[in-house]
Amino acid sequence: MGKKIIIIGAGISGLTAGIYARLAGFDAEIYEAHRQAGGNCTGWTRGQYHIDGCIEWVTGSRENSSLHDIWTTTGALTDNTEVYLPEEIVSTIHEGNLYHLHAQIDRMQETFMQLSPEDAPVIKKLIKYIRQKQHIKVPVKKPFDRPDLWELAKLGFHMLKAGMPDRKTSRLSVGEFIAQFKSPVIRRLLSCTIHPDMPSYALFFSLGTRTSGDGGWVQGGSQAFAGRIRQRFEALGGILHLNSEVNEIIIKNGVATGIKRAGDPAEIPADYILPAIDAHTLLYRLLGGRYKSAYFEKRFNHPDKYIISAVTHIALGVHADLSGYPHHLCIEPPQPFVLNGTNITQLNVKTYNHDPAFTTGGRSLITVLLRDTHFDYWKALKERSDEAYRREKERLGAWVIRHLSTVFPPLEDRLEMIDIATPLTFHRYCHTYKGAYMSFLPGARVRQEFHCGRIKGIKNLYLAGQWVAPTGGLPMAAATGKFAVQRICRKERIS
Ligand SMILES: Cc1cc2nc3c(=O)[nH]c(=O)nc-3n(C[C@H](O)[C@H](O)[C@H](O)COP(=O)(O)OP(=O)(O)OC[C@H]3O[C@@H](n4cnc5c(N)ncnc54)[C@H](O)[C@@H]3O)c2cc1C
């Protein structure tokens, strides 16, 4: 019998860790609080509609990208998985005209130049910096703090050859960089691709990925994506316990020796414990606040610098064919929605007609994502009364429908379904801190650092998940699952 690893959490990270653990010969059992696997990578069905709750784009979907290997090893991408690469990354309507951010970089440059010749210097900068990032291979063969030297050398050489953004640009946030454009259309198209408080390089990197043919939309959606990884884990002999919330990690003489489940005093022993959950739950609940982590404390105590980003997700089911509409539309309604004292000014709207997995029979699914950092507000409303929480959701839903109906007229009389998931909903089902959908998003002038995956003073505990590799996202979740197992292999001298 091999040594046993208990993995906490069956999100993409935990499932990936489970697969690499089995491939390395360990017994692997995952304990998951929810009734299904996948964590944030999820979807849910409402009547005739399957609502996708996650994937907009996946880095590593392109075959020769560095992350592709993880997705094929985990079974997330197979030879039969279709990847959809829309020609337009995002579109918007301005003064009655439709404009696009093209995924083909020459077209992007051409349309921006036509749209706003007075922006030529900053357009040239943008295009140059995106091109620099197009072929960067994230070094994921080994943990980030012990990288493969050959991969690292190749990355260094590539960066030297491609060049770097100038000093001034490097210090700007995405929002500050975008503010340099005079054209309101360009500003809007760029602003809905990424959080405005992140450093400008994040904009160049994400557009570099998307314009290089990576970052596609995986057909079948998020639940199917996670389902294939779960299947692979179970096919390799891994054991998945659903509805099994872990309440405590048992530490004896500085060694993690097992877990306890909520409502069950029995200890479940293991040789290694691999939490793939959010760092707050881990430190303050499962470890009872007894172990310090300067890395995480700094982040949890400075949410202004390390943004914990969540979303409110609105799904609309319409009995009409919307296949002629752009797949991702960014809309700025004339009147903002005031949520907890802050203005929501932008609607990121997606349609799913390219994929029959979401609905059929002449129907269409629309989803709207709103950046929402008001977890405490939603929580307080819910605690006041279900009615107060429901009423606020209804007020939000009515605002969205009112403004979307001007763009999607069938919404007026053919709306069949509306479903609103707030950060509180994500917290309830995915058990993440403040309903966060990614981990810490670094502010513009904050150094990007990864966590080493260990907690000082505890042996045989190896961390995985998006919280150890900010900004998070599916590729980081998966990579850290693999890294945690590689660290265990190193300890066990398994090559
Ligand atoms: C609306 C939305 C859109 C997104 N779009 C994209 C995108 O386009 N591209 C991209 O790359 N990423 C995207 N993401 C982010 C991506 O989903 C996450 O980064 C990723 O799924 C995180 O995976 P994880 O395994 O690290 O953590 P999680 O998904 O948080 O998984 C943790 C798991 O642990 C379980 N758990 C927690 N506590 C316990 C406990 N005490 N006991 C047992 N189990 C526990 C949870 O139930 C959960 O299943 C999106 C997310 C959302 C919500």
C-alpha cells in the first residue's frame, strides 16, 4: 500500500493534485464540502437552461502552450474537446455603432488607428507590449520557487528578445494606462477585459494570451470541464468524498497527521494533508488560528493593496435566437446601479449560442458579470431577512433587464428565466472567503509573489489552490495542485 494523501477540496486544484498524486503512486482521497466537485469551476441548471458559472477563457487551451500539458494530463482537454476562439475578444456599442476588440492583433491595431488616429502613440505602445507577451511560456514544469532552470533561462531569453514595457508604463495600473486613450470606445473595450486596479502588465499579458490563439472558450462549459478532471481522478483509483466538510487538520508534535470532518469526532489519518481551499478557512478555521503566515496576514490585512475580487453573476434565459449578437458585449448604461453606496457602471454580457450545451430549441442564455466587492453588505442583508436580500436582487435584476432590453429587444417579452448569484451565493456553494472568484489581485505597485506552499511549524502539510499563486484562475489552481504533489515527491525521493 502506498502512502496516503488527504486532499481537502475538490476544486480544480484539489482534483489536479489528486491526479498527480495517483500518477506518482500515492493513495489519494479528496474530501469536498459541496455535493459536487469543481469548486468555482461550476455550472447549474434552471429549467431549459444550463448556466455557466465560470469559464470565460482558459489559458493553456492552445496546443503548444506551456500549460496545455496540465490540461491534457488531467483530462480537462481531450482530442475531442472543442475550443472556441471568437474573432472578437469583446464588443461594445457607442452612439448606435458596434465596435470590436479583435483577437487578431493586426486587425486590433488597424481598427484602433481608424477609430482614433490621435491615440496613435499609445495604440502603438499597447500593440507592442501585447506582442511582447504573446509567446511567453509560463514555467510550470516545477514549483515557482524551484523552477526548472532550462525553462527559466528560455523565459529570460524570450523576455530579453521581446523587450519590456517602459518604466513609466510598468508602474501604471490597468485603469491608469487605459485613461491615456482619448477614444471612449477604446477605453471601454479595454476596461472590460481586466480589473482596472491591477498592474498594466496584466492587461498586456492577458491580451497577449488571447491574441496568440490561447485562452479559448472550452465547449461544454465549466461543469463539463471539471467533470472530466473528476472522471480522470476516479479512473486512476482516487476516492472522492462529497458532502464532507473538513473542520480541523490534526497536528501532533508539529506534524499533520489527519483530519476531522464537521459533525464527526473521528480522526481520519493520512501521511500527508494537502489543503486546496482558501487560505483564510485554512489558517483561521482548520488550523484554529494557531499558526502564523506573514505572507497571508499581509494580504488579508491590506485588502486595498491585495484586492479580493468577487462577482455577482446574473443569468437570463430568453426564448429567442440571439446567435447574431456578439458573444461578449460591454455595455455602460446611462444610469449606474447604486450598490451599497458604490456605482456599478458596466455590464459584461455574454451570449452562448455557439454551444448547444447551454440551451436548445430556439432559446438563448445570457450571462452578466458585475465586479462586486460587497460580500459583507449582501451577508448583512441576508441576515436581516431573506426578504431584504431577495428585494435587493430583484432591484438589481430589474436594472439589468431594463438596460439590456435596449440592446436585446426579445428580453422585453420573451424572458423565461432570471437567476442571480451574489458573492454570498459563491461563498455558500464554493466555500470561498468573501465569495472570491479569484485570489488576491495585486494592485499596480505591489510586487507579485507566490506562496511557498508550506506553513512554518507544520510538517507534512502542503498547500495548493489559487490562493498560493495570486492572481489565481484555473491554470494557477491546477499548477499549484501539481506543485504540491511534486513537493511531496521530493520529500519521498520519488522522481
Ligand atoms: C464567474 C467566474 C468566472 C471565472 N472565469 C474564469 C476564467 O475565465 N478563466 C479562469 O482561468 N478562471 C476563471 N475563474 C476563476 C476560477 O474558477 C478559479 O480560479 C478556480 O476555479 C479556483 O480553483 P481552486 O481549486 O483553487 O479553488 P476553489 O474553486 O475555490 O475550490 C475549493 C474547493 O474546496 C472546497 N472546500 C472549501 N472549504 C472546504 C472544507 N472546509 N472542507 C472540504 N472542502 C472545502 C470548496 O467547496 C471547493 O470545492 C472564474 C470564476 C468565477 C466564479
